Amino acid sequence: MPAGGRPPAPFPTERGSRVKTLNRVVDGAAVFLFAATLVLVNVQILCRFVLSLGVPWTEEVSRLLFIWLAYVGAAIGLREGSLIVIDTLPQVLGPRAKAIIAPVVRVLSFAVIVFLFGASIPLVRSVWPTTLATVDWISNGWAYLAFTASFGAMIAYSVAPLLGLRGRRRATA
């Protein structure tokens, strides 16, 4: 056993590395979107209150980035198990009932995610020809595409454990 008392980390499988790659892409997107939103909002504040200039495109683009950030954050929340849930019923029930209800809730949640993913595709297509009011070369479809991308990542995060894929190793004591 190597120093530290832990067994050596197993070689990442090709499938496991795909989940890790998805994690890196999603996390990187969240960091980029947050930083870009922060920069644009500060540019807008600087232009409006310091330079007395109106720059309307910064508000619209930062709103678009914030929409993406919210939906990417939802996918991260599902991955980390930190989405807001209403758990009144499981708290009232005993452990045996919880064990029965948990898989049913997971299956229903997955069905809703798949439905919303599928329903978002025609929505993106229908809105794609329209553009932002102040930036006529950016489609309004980008805002709706965030919905599709987020639910696509949620599907991947929901299916990965069923296939035995792991994107993050849990620390073992």
C-alpha cells in the first residue's frame, strides 16, 4: 500500500473519464458564465454611472449569460444532489416506505427531465429566427438552448450511475 494508507487510484476507464470530462465542461462553463456576467454588469455600471453612457446591449447579453448560468447551475445541482426538494412525505414515512418511494421518485424525475428535454427542442427551433432587440446578430434561441443543454446534462448525470460510471471519487477513510 502506498504512503498515506490508501490503495492506488484505479486507472480511469474510458466511460468513467467521459463523465469526468462532462464534469469539467459543465464546471468550466459555469465559471466562464459567472465571470462574463460579472464583467458585463460591471461594464454596464461603469458606463451608466461613471461615464454617463447608455450601453443597452450589455444588459441583454448579461441576462442571456445569467439564464445559461442558472440552467448550468441546475445541472450541477442535480449532479451534486443539492437541488431543492420537498421532503415532507419521506420524513413522515418509515425507512421501509422510504426505500420503496426513492426509486419511484427517481424514475418519475428522470421521466420529467426527458420530457422537458424533448419539449425544449421544438421551442428552440421556433424561436431561433428571432434576435435580441439590441444585438440583432444573437438569436433569442440561445436563451432557450440553455434549457435543452441543461436537461441534456441532467439526463447524462441521471444515467451515469445506472451504468456504473463515476465522475468523482468519494474520499474513503
